[in-house]
Amino acid sequence: MSLHDRGESVSVAFPDHVGVYGGGRMGAGIAHAFLLGGARVTVIETDEAAIAAARTRVERSIAQARARGLLDGGETPVPDRLTVTTDAAALADAGLVVEAVPEIPDLKADVLRTIERNADAAVIATNTSSLSIDQLAGRLHDRDRLLGLHFFNPVPASSLVEIVRGSATPDHLVRRARAWVAHLGKTAIVVADSPGFASSRLGVAIALEAMRMVESGVASAEDIDLAMTLGYKHPMGPLRTTDIVGLDVRLAIAEHLAEEVGERFSPPDILRDKVERGELGRKTGRGFFDW
């Protein structure tokens, strides 16, 4: 029976067991959020080395939250509610599984099909920041199980989650997602499936123009960011944000938006050149800034 068939009889309860497929920076942050929400969390990774790295990321993030006084102790210690494994069968009883792998359409589609096979009662969410929900759902047998849950980096500190509904996403699933996001102490916005949704489209547009300004010598990266943080009260400038997101990620999103929306999203040469040189931002130590 599909989630759509269950319809309005579904009560909005926070899932006891949440799966996260992919334990990189975003996946670890999503796992952190649901652990602090009280769920058991299973992170799926590719091999033993990736398992160890993912567990370290999550446990380090939880330790930082504890040091900041954000944990109340809880009935069950957080590490005891975290499982990291290569076995997707461990998702069998999950109520929600969030896909958090790189923005490669075929990779995401393969992972979503794996989730569908192994977690037949779960809501399936993709953390994509720009790919079409309908196109990804088209690769599943049960399209109405999928919606977008776009978390922001760094997940523990971010207060926003973008819920993206595809054409087959039922209303009750959106209501459940809203309730879950609120339980995490975050705020949800709901957007239709469209290129770049709301947040990525706006964020990339500002970032690309900032890059063009650096490229043409209008101002330094530092001063352009200061213009936005001091002049417009943005918490962080567009170029420092790009460094945190990853220049390679920004490039992939820009190329997708240029294809879907128009040439105004065409990536400038400075972005392509930095990615080619391996200057990907914070994760490599250098992007528009040195880290």
C-alpha cells in the first residue's frame, strides 16, 4: 500500500528510526539533527573506511553540541542510538530515509531505488539542492513516497529546511515533513519542484554575480562579502558561503540552472578555473578565501 493510499489517516508522529544514506558533511549533519530530535539513526556508507569517517563526523558534531549545552542528557545516550553500516537492509523499519549523496543524478537515482527496496514503509526524502524531484521520482516504483528535504550546511546551526514537493507528492506527506522539521527546532518553507527551488536559485544568482565582480576587478572578495554582511545584514557573504558549500557544488548547480533556466546562470570563468585547480573552498583549504 502506498503512502498516498494511507491518506489522511496518517498521524503526524516523529519517526522512531531515521535512515541517512551518505555520511559526508551533509549526511552527518542530518544524522546529528535527528539524533538530537530523539530518533534512532542509521547511516549507510560504502565501506569500512567511510563508516569510520562518518561515525567520527557525527560523534564530533554531537560532542560540540554537548559542549555548547545543547544536549539535555536524554534517556538514551546519543552514541547508543547511532548505527553506521554498509547494509541497506538495516533501514527496513525506518519511518524516514534521507538520501544525502553527491549531486549526481544517476547516483541519487540508484540510491533512492536502493532505499525503496529496503525500506518499504518509509517516507523517502532527497537532500538535493537543485535536481528535479519529479525526475528522481520517475525512477521509483512508488513516486508518491518521495519529496525533497533540503537541509543547509552546516545542518546543526542552520534554522531552515526547504521542503520540495513533486507533482506526485501528497498533501499529507508535506504536512508530516513540516511537523518533523518543527520537531527538529527548524523552520520549513514549502516550494514547488522547479530548477534550483527557491534557496539555491537565489543563492547561486547572488554568488555568481559576486564572482563576476571579483573577476572584473570591481572589488576584492573580502569587500564584496562585507557589502552584503554589513550593508544587507546577510549573516555571511556570498563568496564565503560558496567556499563552505564547495565551489564544485556551486559549479554543478550553476551548470544545471543555466541549462534549465537560462544563460544568466552560466558559470563565470573564475569559478571554472578554481574548480579545475582544485580550489574547492573550505574542504581543500582554499577557494575565494584561504582557510
